[in-house]
Amino acid sequence: MGLWVLRPEPETVTDVSPAPTNQVVALGRLEPAGGVIKLSVPNAADSRVNQILVREGDQVIAGQVIAVLQGIERRNADLRSAQAEVRLRAAELAKAQQGEAKRAQVAAQQAAIAQLNAQLQTETRQRQAAVASAEAALQEAQLSYERYQMLATAGAISRADLDQAQLALSTAEATRVEREAGLAQTIQTLQAQLTRAQAQLAELNEVLPVDVTIAQESLNQARIEVEQRLADLEDAQVRAPVAGQILRINTRIGEQVNTTQGIVELARTDEMYAVAEVPEIDIPRVAVGQQATVVSEYDTFSGAVKGVVDHVGLRVGNSSDQDLSGNDPTTDQNSRVVLVNIKIDPADVLKVAALTDVQVRVTLTTTQTTTVN
């Protein structure tokens, strides 16, 4: 009798341990974080450079003045003039608020009132004396006329002598009336002038709200003018928007600002990336966090630098569609690629910091889960 040994059927087992290393190789270029910034001005076609304050390779901080345009001297003068106007308007406002603006006028008006008072008193005394003199003359003429009447009745004088005495009396009466009218007119005129002067003094002693308002508005307008002049001055100064390194100077002193390349090129070379053009077919094997090695395609730098996949592009297209034209040495119009950013290890950044746009070859290390039967 034969014996049969039953063996179990082999079963499929999934191995989840790391699979053998695979690689994705792609060409790319070196690029600083955020790309290359071309500093320019809005009215580049009408602007000329007066000063360049940096050199290629210089490290700059955010807000640092990189270049100065022509016309800055005039704008500085305009600013100083506007600032002086602010100081003047501020002083005028302070005077209006404290009543200082009318102090001299008040003093002058007080002097005018004192003069009018003195004039009123002097002329009143003079007119009163004249009236008293006319009154005395009238009384004397009245007595003389009465004597002449008695003499004429007694036949001691002629009719002509009596008429002469009567004329003297009439003249004395007219003189008294005239001088009394002059006294009244003098008092009335000078008193009216005095009243007006006192009213003007009262107005001057007041700090009218409208005066303060006008002074405040003038100061506000002057401050707005300073802000405008500051803006004009700022337009003549080209500042670095971020901290970084000057890669290239494209406009020299005295030249019109380069309308396409700007004045300088600036980049954050303290953080570098390799931008790899990964073929579309290899993208499924690429993921953020994968290790990468980067070497120069033409020995621009020696050895390899390390990096980590930082970003995988979301768009597939030809190299020209991926903004890889122009200075990019890896452009291939016939390839279908996705841009993959590899952040260079900080320890290797200095090695490639000055090599923006250098062509590199990137090797990505990938892993995949395999099924073992």
C-alpha cells in the first residue's frame, strides 16, 4: 500500500518591508528659494539711475536701498520745504489756540483807545472853555445893549450907536450857540470812535473758534503735502523687498532703467533648490520627502549635493509650458514633464549658492510595496 503525504497549498503573502531601491533620474536647474527677483520701478522707461549702492555678490537686508534714481535732490528739497511749511503751520495753530496771533493787535488797539480818551478829554475841555468865553461875551454884550437902550431913550446917544450895540449882542449870541454845537459835536464824534475801538478790542481779546479751525486745516494740508513728498522721495529709491544676494546688475549709473531685466537681480541664495523636470511617466513614483542627490551636468561644481523632495508640481506639460525657457539650459520642447522641487540640504547650500540656473542631474530614490507569491 502506498502512503500519500498531503502538503498544504502555498499561499500568497504581502511583503510590506521596504522594496529594493529604485531611482528616477531627471535633468533640472538650480534655483534660489522664491526664484530670481528683478528689481525695477513702475516708470522704468522714464527713469535713469543716479547711484548703485551695491555690488554683485553683496548680501542685502529687506528694505535696504539698492539704487537711487535721478531727481532725488529735487525731491529732497521739496520734502524739506514741505516740512518747513508744517512747522510754520503748527506755530500758527499754537498762536491761534493761545491768542498769541492777536497780541500785537491788542496792544495797538489799547493804545488807540487811550489816545481817543485823551483826545476826548482835551478837546472837551477846550470846547467847554470856548463856550464859557462865549457865554461871558454874551452877558457883557447884553449889559452893554441894555445901557445903550437907556441912553437912547434919554437922547444921550444916536440911533446908530444903539444899533451897533444890538449887533454886538446878536453876534455874541450866535458865537455862544456855535461853540455849544461844536462841543456837542466833538463829544459825539470822539465818543463814537471810542465805542468802536473798544468793540474791536473786545473782538481781538477773543480766540475765535473759526481762527483755530482754519489754522488746524492749514496744518493738516501741510502734513498731507509732506506725505506726498515722502512718497515722491521713496519712488526715487529702489529697495530690496526681501533679504538676499545681488546676483547681477543690469542697469549702470546714468543709464535708463532696463525695462526687461530691471536694475538688479536679487535672490535668497541662503536656501537653494534643484528644479527637476521629471518625465510624466515617472511621476507616480515621486513623492514629497524622498531623498535626492544632485550633481552638475557639466562639472560646474564637484561632487554631489543632497536634497529632499519639497514639492511635486500639479501640472504636466512641455518644458516650455513650465516656465523653463529663457535662461533655463534644460529646455526640451518635446518632453512631457512635471516640475519637482528638491530642497538642497543646508549643509550643501554654500556649495551651490552662486550657481543659479546651472544645469544639474537629479537622482531621486524611490521605494514601492511589492507582492510576493
